Amino acid sequence: MYYRPVPHLEIIGTSHISPESLKKVEQTILDKKPQIIAIELDAKRLYALIHKGKERISFRDIRKVGLKGWLFAIIGAWAEKKLGAQVGVAPGSEMLRAVATAQQVGAKIALIDQDINITLQRFSKALTWKEKFTFAADLFKGVVLKKGVQFDLKKVPSQKIIKTLIEDVKKRYPNVYKVLVKERNEYMAKRLATLIKLHPEENIIAVVGAGHEREIRKLLKKYLNIGIPPVL
């Protein structure tokens, strides 16, 4: 069956620590009053955000997600928290704002991201030693030495900056890009395509990281035109 892209979906690309994203998410939802709000979270990550750290990754999770996935989650959370402290916004605040504003307008929440444990398991298996050392060096340069692509943390990066960053990750970390970006883009696009198919008359707003927005739009167009592949 043929599914045309419908005008009932709006995608908001956000920065997870940007005050600008908080305002945009809230204002768009209040203005549009959608029936469904899809967010770039799974149940575990949403629970952790709502309960301020409960159910976050812990030492006992090494068996579930692998050592490399566990270390990545710990280091990533530390780096994001450090950057968030600079602008006064906790990581993931725009997702919580989306949930809170959804309650105000009576919208349903749809969790469209892949289970975090599956993502981290795949990360553990895919990450090479070369990528691991490159990641450690780049993290030190970016967080400690402030080197690399610079942009205003209070705002969502421009599409030009996002494209530069994505291409750099794709080149320097091909396996990381595949697991953390490509596969999740495909997963989220399939979930959104399914939502559109099941709720063709309802307005949907999707809140995703700005780095995912462009590719999700392209994948959605493909999935809606040729049919929706099963979600893995």
C-alpha cells in the first residue's frame, strides 16, 4: 500500500542541553496542540529522567550491556552533565518539557527510540580499539582543552555545523556512527512511520536530537512511500 507523507507531522530538532530547545518545544506544543508527541527516548531513559537518576546505568549493568557500552554510558553522561552545567540546563530537559507540556494539552506520549540496553550492547560489540583510543583523545580535547568545532551551547547548532560533526563521526568512528546514529535513525523513522499509518488524522510532533532530524526526514519519506519495514 502507498502512504504519502502527511502534513500532520512536525519534527523539532533539539540540543539536549539548550535553553532555546526548551522554549521551542514548549511553545510549539502549546501552539499546535497535537494529539501525539513522539520523543527520542525509551522507557528506561524516560524513567531515569523523571526520577532524577534512578535506573541510570550502574556497575551491575556491565553484564547486560558489555564493558565498553557501560563505560561509554558513564563517560557520556559525565560529559553531557558537565556541558549542561555551563548553560544551566540538565541533559534531557527538553524531553521532560515535552512530556509536561503534553499533559497540558492532553496529548499522548510515544517513545520512539530503541531500548538503551540494546543500543549499548551493540555499541560494546561494535567499538574497535582504534575507535576507543580516538574517542578518549577527542573527549579530552573537547571537554578539557576546548578544541574542535565550537558553537553556542545555549542554541541548537546550525544544520551546517551538524553536518560537519556527523561527517566527522562517520569518518573517525564508522562503527560508533552505525550503532548510535544510523541504526537509531532507522528505528525512530520506522516508529514514526508506523504512528502516521495508525493515526493518519492525528497531529504528531516528534522531538529528537538535531543530529537525527535530517536523516529521519529522509527515511520517513522512503518508508511512507514504499511501506514500513518491521522495527527490529
